[in-house]
Amino acid sequence: MKKISIVFTILAAAAMLLSACGPAATAAPATQAPAAPAKFTVGEVTDMGGVNDKSFNALGWKGVTDAMASLGVEGKVLESTQQSDYAKNLNQLLSEHEDLIITVGFLLGVDTATAAKLNPNVNFAIIDYTYPDCWPGAVEGKDCGSATDIPNVRGLAFQTDEAAFLAGYLAAGMTKTGKVGTFGGIQLPTVTIFMKGFQAGVKYYNQKHGTTVEALGWDEAAQTGLFTGNFTSTDDGKSFATSLVQEGADIVMPVAGPVGLGSAAYCQTSGKCLIIGVDTDWFVSANEYAEIELSSVQKKIDVAVLKTITDAKDGKFTGGTVTYALKDGGVDLAPFHNFDSQVPQSLKDEIAQAKADIISGAITVDGVLAQ
């Protein structure tokens, strides 16, 4: 037994010696979770109307919030209260390294172009404005933004004359006086394109029905019409609607932003006219006038903004101009809402056919006006 004990002792000692001479045991490395990918970030700079303007700024922000919900991006908005805020707000978003910066409207045209040229690795989109925007004699960076396309800026344009064509056709089919009217805020292409389409829609209705409905307020051939000179005075909206009604119009389409709400107030108080809204569905954005709102010409800025954010997030962003039309849902005629039962089915069918014909190219706004 003593010999056996000695043997075991020797073997144990040998094992300990071998263990000591072997490599040291190492703890298993701690598993680290992979870092979460940085979120895609989007910033919007409004014009002076603010994010709750029930128009361009609000629709642009809706496009951002839709992207936040559906794409998981991070979004923020900086509101401008004066023109000097534009550059300041753009610089703030640039300092925060936003992946995409969206600006709203023609008043930001120069500041957006300037910021984009100084920051060619940042993508920008500007709502309802395109480049090049310079004219002979204009000073680039002061009077206009750029004499050429800007590779990192996407201009979001809208073929609103197509939807306004349907509105003109609707107005011609619903008038009781045989006269309908329109007026604008400032004579800009983004304003007159509505008025052009409206005139064409009335003309097309007359061609189809052998009628003589008159469209007041804009002459596409002469490029002359009625303009308030601003986008803010509701008093002007009231007075311009009053003048059109005095000329015989019983349906009015104001293309003047908040000015048009003055026209709606006049139509509601007087009971002498109906309103066709623009940009948004006024039944939603200005529901207090629902009883006189026949329909609206929608510029679906939220759709364009969401598509732009999607492209940028997916690495498919391109500069230049992207135009949204009836065919891709970027513009449309809003539902008739409270007037749905008053619009004859035959007129609804004709409007639907006109929409299909515009989408297919069977008819065009310019083609109708040229006849």
C-alpha cells in the first residue's frame, strides 16, 4: 500500500508539472453586439409661412413624417420667420450633417443653390422650384440661384396644369351663370400653370358640349390676368372674388395661397360663389369653408418628398428636375366631398375620361389651347 501511495503521489506531481509547463488558459472573448447603423437624417427649412401653413410647408413636412414612419429616418424642421432665416437655418442643418436637406419654395431658390454649391457632398431638394433659374443680366447667387443644373439638388416640379384642366372642366360643367373665374397671387410660372390648365379645361368642355362657358381672370395667349401681387392678404382675396362675381362668375379658383381663404370667406358669406382650392384638399386644410368648396387642385408635395427621401436613402438620388404629374399621382383633382351628390354622374365620367386621356397623351393642355 505504501508503494502504491508513493506511485500516485509521483503521478500527481508529474501532472501538475505538465500543467504548469502548458499554455495558460484564456477566457473566451466577450461577444460585442454589432453597432447599430446610423439613421438616415432629413431636415426641412420652411419659408415664412411656417410648418402649419396648411400648404407647401405642411405638405413637405408631411412627406418627412411619412418617411419617418415608413422608412425609419430621423427628421426635423426649422421654421423661417424672415428671409434672413433661410441661410441661417440651412447652415444649422449643414452643421448637424443631415443626409438630405429639403427647402420649400421659390424664396429659398438663391440660398439653396448657394448652400448646395458650397457643400457638393450633401444632397438637397427644393419644393416647387428648379434650376437653372437665371435670366439674361441676372447675377448668379444674388438675383438667381444657378445658371446650370446643380448635381446635388433635385428640383421638385408639378404638372399642375393637368389637374387644373380637370378643375376647369368641372367648373364649366357646374356653373349656372356660364362664367367661372380665377386669379393669382404673383405672376410666376408656378402660379400661372394652374390658371392655364383651368382655362384649357373650360375650353375643352365647350368643345365637347358646344357651350360657351367663359373663363375669366387669365388669358394664356396674351399671358395676362388678375393678380393680387401677394400671397398673404385675405382682404385682397375677398375683393378679387367680389370683382369676379360682379363680372358674372359663380365659381372661383384662387391661386394665391392664404389669399384664397379671403375668397372662400366671401363666397361663404355672400352665397354667390363656390370655391375650387389649390395645392391641398381645402376640405381638409380649410374645412371651415366646406359648404362652398367644390373641389381642389392638389399638388401632392408629400408624395414627391417621400419619393425623394426614399431615393436618397436607397442611394438612388439624382439631381436635376423631377416632375410629378397625373400619371404618378403627383397632382390630382380632390374629391367633391359635400358636393358629390350634386355633381352629375355623367360629368364625373367625363372628368375621369379626360384624366385617362391626359395620362395616355390622347389630349394635352397645350393641344387644347392651340385649337
